[in-house]
Amino acid sequence: MTTSELPKIIILYGPPAAGKGTQANLLTTRLPDYYHLDFGTELRKFVLDALGNYTDQEETIQNADTDPIILETARRIKSDMKQSLPVQTADLRFVIEKTINDCVNEGKGMIIEGPGRLIEEAQWLSGFLGSKGVSVAIFHLYIALDEVLKRATTRYYLASSKKPYISLEDAQSNAQGDEKPYRRAEDEDVEGTKQRYRLLYSDNFAKIISIYQLQAKSLVFTVDARETIDEVSETISAYFEKFYGKAI
């Protein structure tokens, strides 16, 4: 299938545990020419590469020549994420701006997962995309806080896969070799999850969506994320067929 008529930028937006990662991975398999950029994964990788550790206080810096600016940025990001605070826009841009610039300038399609946590972040990204004149579609995966908390308490991850698994059993059945499923620290912090839902989503989502609509001329499609993975995926595919004439 050609993708010339599809939007160049596909954004998966919504609160924690809405299923953005799962749907982004499904889209990536259907649109293999698109680059999948997960803000959260990129930030965690940056911290791990710079400090040698993401979850505890210790640092095991392997390279004594690491740029002090990189170290300080990684420490700020780590501190913000551990406190369930939004990563500051300047630090986010330090980590991922070049990737977005390169993809857009090369005309490569992108599936972007998890942007828009701060008003300033939305203003930067939507302003950049608007200035480049690329087509943008946002899939807003809506889910209420009670469902977020329920999902966060049961999901697991594997080092070999980006996507979350809905249960320990699901993760174990997909583990490779001796691989052990694990939970992210932020999922085990109920109060932190509530804070992230408010700070990273409910306080800002209406303003952030309007910014993308005005600055990047983005189409916004709302999806009920309470539905099953397959139902959400089918809804997204139906939007593509209805508005772009292509089912994926």
C-alpha cells in the first residue's frame, strides 16, 4: 500500500495507560516506512546511557568524558520522572529534537507517541510541524482516571519489546528465553499516577489539542480507549479509511 496520501505525522495522544504504546506498535507494523518515536522510551534511554541507571539514586557513569551538559540534563529528567512531574520542554528538545528535524526534513513519515505534556511542548512541536507544512493527524485516546489506575496496576513490560502487556501471564507468555517481566516504577506509584494524569493530561488536554489544530492544522480523532486493543485499532483504521481513503 502506498502512503503518499496519509498524514506525514501521526500522533498518539492521551493519558498514562491509555494504550498509546500498544496502538503505536500496531501502526508501525502496518506502516513500516514510518519512524516510531516514543518520547518516554527516548527519555529513559537517554538517562540510562548518560547515568548508567534509571531507577535508583546510584550512578554508574561508564564514560568519564561524558559532556557535563548531558549529565545535568539526564539528572533533571530522571528527577522529574521519578517525581511524576512533566519533563521540561528544553530538556525534551535536547533529547529528541534532532530526530524529529531529520525525519521531517527527509520527508519521512513519523508515528509519535506521547507528546504534548506541557503547553510549551505543544507550542514548540506544533509550531515546528506547522512551519514545515507537513500533514498531521492526532488520535486522542481518551480514558478516565479509574481505568488508568486499573491498567497501571496490572501491566508488565519485557526488555525485548516496547509494548506493555496487560498482565503478568501475558508478559510471561511472550518472554524470550530467561527474560523476566517487570513493572515500571511509576506504575507502582498510585499517587504518582494520579498526579501524572492531572499534570500530563487532564489539566492541559483541551488547550494542547487546540494548539495543534491552530498551529499545525492537525485533524484530531477521538478514540474511546476503554475498548479492547483490537476495537481501538479498528476505530483508528476506520478513521484512516473515512478521512484519507485508505484502510490500514
